[in-house]
Amino acid sequence: MPSNNNTVWTNGTFDVLHAGHIELFRHARKLAGPSGRVIVGTDSDERVRELKGPTRPINNIYDRVDFLNAIKYIDGVVTFSSADELEARIKQFSPDILLVGYDYVDKPVVGAQYAKKVVFFPRYRGLSSTMIINER
């Protein structure tokens, strides 16, 4: 049973939002509890281009932050431009739970040392933003 006041951190590009993201945020809210908070980190446009190529992101950082802030399960959104900055942001929030995609099982998780617990979230219905973008 989750505590009533966990801080849950999750991060990603969130370039093209889909049902899998909403399920991730819903799960984060359940883990946080009614008095907890869900903090979402998202990559800067420059970092997205670095990681995903010159045609990305589809939605710029301002729009992505606005979209994320509009989701009822999320309490705060922060941005980062590098792995070091991501780690510093996670350290700043010292989350009780670091919620990451199942793709990272058996891989290093940036900032894991600053969270009390790492929880892996399975891909929902096989959805991914990259897959959606590549299929258009």
C-alpha cells in the first residue's frame, strides 16, 4: 500500500503524448498517494535532437511542458539538457520512487542513487512516440 505522501519522479521526452504516457502518469499518481506529488522531467529540444535525430522533437519544449502541466496526475514539470542535469534534478527532488520504463531493467538508471526505490513500468499496448511518428 503506497504511503500518502510519496514524491514520485519520472522523466522522458514526451514528444507525442499517447495512452501509454497517461497510464504511466496515472500509475505515478497511485504510487504518490493522495497527498504525494508527481514530478515529471522532460528533455530540452537540443537533447531530444541529440538522442533522436535532427527531425525531432515534433513538439517544442514549451508545448511539451504545457501539455504535461495540463495532465491532472502531474504536480510539477521540470526540464533538463544533459544526463548530468537530469541527475542533479533527481537529486534536488530526492524522490521516494523513481518510476522508469521497463526498457531500463538491467540497465543503469540515471539518478537511481537519489531515490529510495526504483519501480519499472511496462510498455502499455506496445506504444511509443517514436513508433507513432515513424508510422505517419
